Amino acid sequence: MFLQKNAPAHWALATQKKLAYLGFQCRDHPPYSPDLDLLDYHLFPGLKKHWKGHHFSSGAEVTAAVEIWLDEQLSEFFLSGLQKLEQQAKKCTELHGEYAE
């Protein structure tokens, strides 16, 4: 399953074809729904905490540091993020259902 953000790269025809070829089921990211942004509530807080007070001299240095940090994370870290995403999606769906009635 692929949760599409509202990024142009996700909507490009080549991306859509590749996702279909790989067998992904695409789910739209609800507009203006920060509660469902995995980067904002799972990845970025860890990155911010890890590099608090650190200054990078180039974009390449940031990229390398992020790749190293991601490689160091255990699979449980990513599974936890997906589980949080599922819980948040259920909450948003339930809340939306209350307002839709």
C-alpha cells in the first residue's frame, strides 16, 4: 500500500505506472491532514532530537547524515511508525464520520 502525499512527483504518470507495475494499492493523502503525515510525527522528531544543535555545512552533508541515521534505525522503528499511521488514520476516519452525519 502506498499513501500518496500531495506531491507532484506522486501524481506523475511515470510514478503511477511504476506503482501499478509493482502492485501497490494507492491511497490518497487527505488534503490538509497533518495528523496523517508520517514524516511530521514519526521521522522528523527523531531527526531533530538526534541533531539538536548541530550545524551542517552543505546539503550533501545533510543527505549523508540522514542516510546514515536511517540505516541505523531498526526495522521496529519503521514498523512502529506504520502502526502509528494506522491508528491516526482510524482516528481521522472516525472523526470525519462524526462530522459527516
